[in-house]
Amino acid sequence: MQKIKSLMARQGLKSPQESMADLSPVENLRIPSKEELRELRQQPIDPQAEQEIIDSIEEVYFSSDSFDMVHHELEKLPPELNLQELEDYRDNLKRQQAAVSKKVADLILEKQPAYVKELERVTSLQTNLQLAAVICTNARRQLSVSKEGFTEASLGLLANQRRRQLLTGLLKSLRTIKTLQRTDVRLSEMLEEEDYPGAIQLCLECQKAASTFKHYSCISELNSKLQDTLEQIEEQLDVALSKTCKHFDVLHYTKVQLAYTLLGKMQTAMDQLHMHFTQAIHNTVFQVVLGYVELCAGNADTKFQKMQYKDLCTHITVDSYIPCLTDLCKALWEVMLSYHRTIQWHEEHDKQENAPSPEDAAAAESDELMVDRSYVKKKLEHGLTRIWQDVQLKVKAYILGTDMSNFKYDDFIMVLDVISRLMQVGEEFCGSKSEVLQESIKRQSVNYFKNYHRARLEELRMFLENETWELCPVKSNFNIAQLHEFKFMGQCRSPSISPSRQAVSSSTPAQEELSLFQQFLQEGNPFEMHIEQKEEETEDVLASNGYESDELEKSVYQDYDSDSDVPEELKQDYVDEQTGDAPLKSVSRETIRSKKRSDYNLNKTNAPILTNTTLNVIRLVGKYMQMMNILKPIAFDVIHCVSQLFDYYLYAVYTFFGRNDMYESSGLGLISSRLRTTLNRIQENLIDMDPVGENAGVHAPAEDRKEKVPSPHLSQMVVLTNSGTLYGLAQRVVATESLVFLAEQFESLQSHLDTMMPAAKKPFLQQFYSQTVSTASELRKPIYWIVAAKAIDYEQMLLMMAGVKWDIREIMSQHNIYVDVLLKEFEQFNKRLDDVSRQVRIPLPVSNVLWEHCIRLANRTLVEGYANVKKCSNEGRALMQLDFQQFLMKLEKLTDLRPIPDKEFVETYIKAYYLTENDMEQFIKNHREYSMKQLANLVNVCLGSHINKKARQKLLAAIDDIDRPKR
């Protein structure tokens, strides 16, 4: 195959296509001769066979004129040639060529009549063209004759008239061009006057006129100048638009919008406006912060101007933090107010434009305006959220740029108040909940509050360790609402409103319903009032020298139960937490008076008993609640810390005055299981029992220990061992009753705390109140028991009872002397109680607890004394009863306490002597309150009188069975 190709190339042979291309067009389209046509006709005709031959031709032959058939056929040859096969293949190609040629011949014969007819038309056209040439030649000849025949004068006159008309039009055009050349001066004047719509109108008219005279070369230069002027106007218009971002002026903005409407760029103007607002926010905050940073730096160093805003915020000092934040919010308010007024302008403008008009001439233009307005409206609505987001991010960077953990409390509250007001602005601006601001201020608040609370706990420990537990004189109508820290509760019950807003709403109730944007639309700034709130108010809660006045002291007996100053919710003994109702049982005024007369406080007004430390804790609670009121996201953290203040105070009072190892041995159940659980919980969660530096790594992790406070120690100034002061009874009363008073204040705040608490955390609050606050009064028992245990010499009484002979044989009419000694002890106790009450008021519940403890201990001492008797007769038992009755009779004159505690305890024990064997066994099983020694002595004493030895063994075995589980 390659040999054949190379041979063709060497001999200069051409392919059939190349050969055909060398032929002339006529030759290329040669019509078959008559002989060829005759041959073709003479060939047998089988249309179907002919068509099959044609169909068998490869498609590539019909593809294009540039197809190289020879090359194609040579490519198809096999590597090894077979002569027979080649001849067969050649014959097949000839048959295909013959079939095609015959088909072409048939088509030519079929179209031959049409060819003859078209040839005749061509001949006719040639004749007509020759005739037309003759006519044209004659016409030209006649025109030359007519030109020579007319006078040039008449045509010259017409030409001059036409030239005159052209020159007149030219003069008019030149005057217009001259006017156009001078418009740049007028345009500059209009721009200086800020008449942007007029300048644009004039410029557009000039451009329209210039387009009329664009065929003049000077106009093209003027046109480009007008275009430059228009671009300059747009630039100045953009600057004018940016001015509205900080100080919105209706007339100025109306001009700018009209100018953009004339330019047909309302949508572009709106895009530019939002870009300017974003830029205005950035530039404003940067300049405010930069000013304070440079002012505090005190030098002209320009390094601050090159800083990023976020880095710049870290250079704000503590002293300038609040003024800078206030100015920052003022500046941002101006930007947001401008945007608010911009939206208002568009809303009012749309209302005016939408007024029905009788003419419908500009329907298409109206549709375009509607599209623009719709775009502007959507853009403005979307811009609200975008602008507020920018504001939040800028303020967030400022908030997080400074560590506020060491701020003063009032300063931090001021920061919270400003941010709270800003969040209120955001809610009114675009309905946002200000998640970004809330999260950033929450981070700072949690950080600040942890440090603040830690410092306050340490401060509380210091107060407690230096507290002498002297009475803090306050007025009888003292209420926590009178303290500065709780003023916010009286101003507004809604915890969602910031204190500054509360001040506004309380002073101007008519403006309560107005939004901030309505109040400060024309003048003023919602962030200006924070400076004015620094005025100090005086608190009138302390009494002078413990007395409010001489007249009030005189009226103690008359108006002791006056409670007109006390809120209704505090008058009730308690309020049902579920229903909010007071208990059905009420106490009459007479009953109150009768009870008060038995109280050791008639020489004092009925003022609350509290100490300086108590007052300090109450103030702390107020501060915590104020912070919680402003910042709800950390409400649970704050309430948890509030509970720790109460826990620590309760634990300190217990540690100082109530802890005693003799509780368990007394068997009086002085500490309830609930109180014990509470004290254990406080000790485990709040008290750091390890001294600093010892076992630091053994016990709790450092982070946990950081949350704990060392256990407080009682001041050395407080003496609890002096019998003359009833073992520090005055201090014990002040400490315990101040705790009870603190618990009452917590109870009054429960509803307010409950509204602030997240729903998921409310069980914690309920548990705190039910298991901790309510246990405060239960501390009275263990604390006053120590006084009662030492105030009377019970050991002396036991010794005197041991010297009495009880196995007498006759009925005695005179009681024993130990009864008189005991009663004298009680009289002495009563006298010392009066002495203490001159220092501090002893409330009725306290005196009742003291008397109850003393009487209970005395009665138990009597039983113990009777249990020590070795021998006793029936007459001796009668003497015991006589002694006890004498004791009761005299005791009832000393105290109003009814019934006498443990009266049955003594009487039952004395009467048990007369029981039979079976009754005695039942008595032993039923009366577990008596000790094993007392029960055994009862059995032993009865031996020989009405119980034999066998019965004695049986009863002692029963006692041993009872005692066995306890061992």
C-alpha cells in the first residue's frame, strides 16, 4: 500500500478531487453526451436494484467536496493484496459509478424543459438591457442641453437664499453653544448652594442640547466636560448623602433623594446610603475610643491611630471606661436615630406618592417607580438588622476589651445599665433580642460576679470575725425597701426594665408608653441621664441612741402592735407559696398585747434585731438583685451566690453560738434532721476546712477550693463564759434573731426572685427556701440550750437530792429544801434575764425557748435525782410528788409558758413506782424516753414492796432487750 502511494507521489499523480479542481467550472459540471445518455438508457432498468446499489455506497462519499476518494480507497486496502479480490472490488465500484451516473442522467433529462425555458428568458433579458442602454444615452444628452439652456443667475439666487437660512440656523446654534459653555459657572454656584436637583436638571438639559449639536467638533469636547461635571455632582451628592448618617435633616435629605431620582439611581443611592451608615458606625466608634485613649495616654503619639478598633479598646483605662462607653452609645444612638428618621421619611414620602391621581399619563414610569420603592423598602428593612448587628459587634469589642473584674460595684452596675438601655434601643430599633450584646455582657458579668462574690464572702468573713454582736439601732418601721440597694424594686416591679428607664417612667408616667425613638426624636439622648443619676439619697433607717423619740418610747404600750408602715405581705406570719394566701388562723390584737407584755422588750421599741453585718448582708443581697434585675442571663448564678451569703451567715451563727458536743447526749433532739442536713451541706460545699497551705493537693482541686471560704472564728471581744451575762446571752440573742430577721427578709423577696429565676432552675430556689431559709428559727434551740444548761446549777440540785431520805414511813407536809434552792436559781435566772433585756430586746419566742430549756433540764434533773435513790417507800414517793407540785406552783408564777415542758415526764416516772409487775413491763416497753439506768433503778427500788426477785429479773431482762439494739 505504501509502495503504491509513494509511486503516485513520485510520478506526480493527483487524486480525482485535485484533478477535478484543475478543470474549469464548465468542465467540472460537464453534461453527459447524447451517446452516454443513450448507453445509459439502453442498459436494463431495474429501479429497485439501482436504488440498492446507490444505497450500498458509503456515506463518506456524500460528505463533502473535499473528500479524497483515492486516499480513502487506498487506506482500505489490506496489507497483502489479492488480485481477484481487487478486481471484484473494482467491478463493484464501477457498478456503483454507473448507477450514480444513470441517476444523474435521469435527473438531467427530467429538468431539460425547464432549462430550455430559462435560457429563453436570459436571451430576452439581454435584449431589454440593450434597449435601456440606448434610453440612458439619450437622457444624458438631453440633460446637458437643459443645463446649458437655464440661466445660472436664477439658480445662484436660490443658492444664496439657502445659504442665508443655513447661516441663520448656525448663528442660533452658536448662541446656544455659547450658553452651554457658560453653564459650568452656574453649575458650580448651584452646587455651593447644595441645590443638587437644580444642578442635575440643568446638567441633563445641557447634555440633551449638546446631543442636538453633536455634529460640531467643539460640542464633543463640551459633552465630555458636561459628563465630568455630572460625575462631580454625583460625587458631591454622595458626600451629601453620607452627612445624613449622623445628623438627619429632612430638607437636606429631600434634596438628595430628588437629585438621585432625577439621575434614575434610587437603588444605587440606597446601596450607597447603607455603605455610608456602616462606615459612619465604624468611624464614629473609632474616633470616640481614640479620643479617650489619646487623652488618657497624655501624649501626641500617633501609634493609636494605626491600630485596629479591637486593639484600641484594650487601651481604655478603668477611669475613662464608663464616660467612653456613654459617649460611644450616644454617638451610636445618633446614627441609629438618623436611620430611623430615614425610614420615617420614606414611609411618609410613599404615602404622599401613593395618593390617587386622575392622570394615567406616566403608567410605565409609575411602574418603574414602584419597582424602585419596593427595592428601597426592602433594603431599609434589611438594613435595620444589619446596622444593629454592626452596632452590637462594635460595642461587644469595647465590652470585652477591658477586664471589668476589679470594677467598683456602682461602676459595673452603671455599665450594665448603659448596655441594658442599649439593648432596649435595639429592641425598639429592629425587634432584636441583642444576643451578641447579651452574650458579651454575660461573659463579663460572670467573670466580674465571681470575683466580686469571692471578695464579698471574704469581706463577710472579716465582718463576722470582727463582729461583737451588738445591736444595730434601726427604726421600728425599718424595711429593706428603705435601703438604696432595693430602690429599684419600688420604682418598677418589672425586672426587664433598666433602672434608668424606671427613673424616667416614675417621674413622667405620661411618657411610659412612648418608645425611646419617640421621646428623643427631635432632641436629647437616652444615654444622658446616667450622669444625673449620681445624686446620693439619704437613708433614714437608723434610730438615735436606740430610741426613735421620747414620745414613741411612751407609746410603746399603746401602739405596740401598730403596723401601718409594714407592707401587707410582711404582716402575715407566712404566705402559702402555692396560693399566696395567708393562713386562716388569725391572732387578735388583744392576744398580741398580752403576749407582748410577757416579752422582755417593753423598755425598747419593737425594732428589728440586727447587726451591722446583717445590714451589710441585706445590702449585698440588694446589690446582687439589682445586678440580676438588669442582667437576666446570669440570674441563676446570682441567686446561687445570694444563697451562699445566707448559708455562710447561718453557718457562722451556728459555729459561734450553737456548736456543742453535748447535744447528742442530752437526748432532747435540739437539732432537727433538716437543720443537720443543711449544716452538713454548707460545710461540704462552702466551707474550706483545710488551713491555707496544708494538704493543698490532697483534698479538693484548686478550682473547687477557690469557691470555698474558710470557717469564721468568733471575735475575742465576745465573751461567752461569763455567768453574769448569762454566758453572752445578749450576743446570742442579737446573732440568732438577726439571722431570723434575715430569713424573714429572704421570705419577703422570694416572689421577686422567683420571677427572675429561669424555669429550669426554680426547683433550686424552692429547695433553698424550704431546706435552708426556713431552718433559721430552728437554730434557737441549740444556741439557747447552752445558756439554759449553764444558767442553773443542776449538779448542785443532784447532790442535794442525794442527801434526802426517801424511805420514810410517814406522810410529809413540808417539801424538801432542794426545791427552794432550785426555785431560787430560777428567780436568779429571771432577774438576769431582765438585766440582759435592758441591753437588747428579748423577743417572746426567745424567752419561751430559754424557759422551756431550763424547765426541761430541771425536770430531767429531777428524774435523774429520783433515779439515783437506793431505797424509797410509798411515803417517799408521795414526798417526791409534793416536791414536784411545790416546784410547779412556784414556777408558774415566774413564767407565762404553758404547758410546763416535761411535766408529764416527771409525774409519769414518780407514778410508775406504784405499777404492778405486768403494768411495769408494759411501761418499760412503752416509755423509751427514760434511760436504762432510770428504768433499772425503778425496778430495783420496787423490789421487796410489790415486786419479787423473779419479777425483778424478768423486768431487768426486758430493759436489757430494749438496750441491746442501741449497742
